[in-house]
Amino acid sequence: MKDTDSEILEHYERMLLKKGSMERLMMGFSVTENARQLVRASILERNPGISPLELKKEVFLRFYRNYFPPSLLKKILNHIEKEKKG
């Protein structure tokens, strides 16, 4: 989807390139953390009684479900469960 005028995109790119690499990296971390918090809030809104373990698994699935085959997803989710149980 492209809903931003090309002139605005060029301005934004120039603005980003003026920033140092560390500042751009920190901006990326911030955006990622904000996305994670939005996903958590969305899951909690739909499932207010969800356990912390299930929430962690749901956040993982929301971000990475489409990047792993089902068999590997199952292994990763099992690992998350074992890691939380100690």
C-alpha cells in the first residue's frame, strides 16, 4: 500500500539520513517496542484473563507466525513454555 505522497517520502528520507546511525538504530528499537506494546494491548483486550505465558506465546505468533513452518512454530512455542516453567 502506498498512501504517502512521493515528495513527503523524499523529505522523510532526507531527514533520516541527516541523523547518525546510532540515532536511527535507536529510532528503530523504539518503533519495534511500540509495536510490541500495541500487540500486547490488542491481545489483552481480546483475552483479559490470559496468562503471562500465553500472552508471550501470542505475541510471538502475531509477529512471526508467517515466517516459520508449522512444525518449527510448534517447537518454538514448546521451548517458550519450557523456558517459563524453569
